[in-house]
Amino acid sequence: MRALTLVRAAAILAPLFCGAVRAAETGQSSASTVPVMTPLIADVLTAPRVVPMSDGRNHLVYELRLSNVLDGRFDLKRLVVLDAGSQRPLLALDREAIGQRSSLGGRRGNATASLGAYQFGIVFLHIILRADERIPEALVHEIEGFAEPLKADLSMQIARTPVIDRSLPVLAAPLHGGGYIVGDGCCDSIRHVRALLPLNGALRLAQRYAIDWERIDDEDRIVRGDLKDVRSYRIYGEPVLAVADGTVAGSRNDLPDQVPGALPSNLPIGEADGNFIVMDLGGGAFVLYAHLKPGSVGPGVGDHVRRGDLLGDVGNSGNSQAPHLHLHVMDSPNALLADGLPYVFEAFTNPAAVDAGTADFDHAEATGSPLRLARKTRPSAVRDVLPLDLSIVDWPAPPSKPSKP
Ligand SMILES: [Zn+2]
């Protein structure tokens, strides 16, 4: 057994901590039943799922909860995610990187790499595996840090989690045509991927794989003309299509469009999705379409819809500051009390990507300036993947209906 405890100061309590954590956590050898005190307790909110994405690689996106059980500060210095079987490191974060990916209490804006006495934080993790790289069956987290009350550096290997590698819902195009932007998509943008909410006594992340779809015109603009008029936005009013056969599990059609330019204030949380449709895809998966145009939502609860059917039009209702289609897949028909599930699109072409990141996207949306795009010389169709954040997506033309003889 490798010794992991790094006790630099002679604090009386320190030797009690972390001596055989690796063995205890990974179940190796007879030491698996040896109890070990750890200054942090940790768990993974939802076991990571393997998500094939449009870069040809597999991505794992999940949240690690770390709770400090000491009566003083614990400074995180290093976090390494390992393949629990081979002990191969898959991701290593230093103190600065931990700080950029962590938040106290899981609340946005509370970035930190230090946990105060009895505090907890959430580390939002993203691991990228090459297409030919073996998918680990399980992960474990090696954490090093300074325990202030013990005046000691400690290291522990904790929070073992399985990796779930199973087939994902395959969706058809939710929109027609080309020039759509994947806004706030997976995996390092923060507005959806880190939209963790404390609801009904639990932390929920329904929007983990959500996309805010927008559209550019032939000058690469999201909006042209009056920025306060929903009709100035290229995507406004576009038909929204059923991504699969399914049954409508929830819908709303009566909320007004917001004036673009700012998020509405004091909106009740129950109106955040605006006019919406939730469709039951079967197999425990539900898809949410949010912020639809008032009065445009066709099907109602219990209606069966077929892939490609018109569901409504893109609007700007609910918690929205510019017309867009918010789409995500989740494990419940309740759009907030749900856990976000990964999904893939059956086919699309990815001819370009936004070159300068979310800030450029936000600027283009707020001002009507053209987006700066990095175009691919020979874009080809991709299948059964999720598009990366800030990709441009062209949907395939729908199959033409057979003409009458
Ligand atoms: Zn959204």
C-alpha cells in the first residue's frame, strides 16, 4: 500500500487522518475495511455519462460535492481524477483551476478553492477522452490540500463513482434549415452546465446538457434592426419541431414575450420556461422546449406527436433576454425538478464555430454586430453526436413527402 498522508507539521490529530484512504476507497486488498478519518467527505451528484460530441471525442460532465468536516479552513491544492481501475490520471487541476471550477454551496459566483469550517462546495468537472481511449468503468478523486486546524498537508482518494456508458436518446432536428448557433452548450460554458438549483431539499441540475439555439442571418448577425423588437431576431418565429415520436407531458401557451435586451425581473420561478412543451420520449427521458411564442403552441398534454411535427414557434417568453429555443433532455416531466440527461442529434453539419467565445456571442446578441466565425473548409455531416458549445449547425433537409400518384 502506498503511503499517501503528507503530514508536514506535528499536529496531534493529523496522523488520524487519511492514512489508508486509497485502499479504503478503491477496495484493494484487505485494507478495504480499514476505517480512515478524512477531512473532506465527497460524493458525485450524478454518476458521469459518456457523451460523444462533435469533436469526435467522448466527454464526461459531472459535479463533485466536497464537504469540509473540520472546524477550520481546508485549502484545496490539487485534484486529480483517476481511472479507478488502472489509476491512470484523466484530469489534473491545480489550485487556480479548482477555483475556476468550484463554487461554495454550489451557487454561481462563489468561486473558491478554500472550504471554510463545515462548508461544502461543488466542483464542476469535465473530462475529455479521445475516441480511441478506453472508457473507464469507474473514477476516483485524489485530493491534496492544507488542513488549517491540523497545520498539515493531507492527501486522500475519495468519491469513487461508476461511469455510465449506455446508448443515449437520438433526436431529429428541432428546427429547419441552417445557421443555428449552439448557445451555452456543453461543456465549459457555465449558464446551463452549472445551473445547479437547491429545490425541494435537493440540488438539481436539469440543464446540464441544455442548448440555447439562436440563428444567424447571411451577414452572421443574430439580430438586425430594433434590438427591443423580438421580430428583429433572426430566429424569432421559426417553427419548432418534434425531435422524436412521443407524448406531450406538459405545455403552456399563454405567457407574453419579454422585451429583449434584459432578463425580466421578479419572474415567478414557475414561469421561467415561458410557453413550453415537454415531450415524453420513453425510456425515462423527456425533452423540454422553452420560451415559445405566445399562442403558437399547438399540441396539448396527452397528445401524441410524430417526429418532425410542428410544436410551436420560437419566441421570447419566460426568463429570456433574446428570442431563442432552449432545449434539453431530462429524467422527469418537471423541467426544474429533474436531472439533465445527455442526448445526441441523429445528423447535422457543423460548417463553422464562433471564434471568440461566449463573450463575442453575447456581444453579437446585445448589439447586432456580426459574429466572428471560424469556418471549416470542408464541413461534413456528423451523426449521433451532441454539438459542442458555440458550434454552427445546419440541419439536413427533411425527407420530402411522397407525392400523390
Ligand atoms: Zn437556456
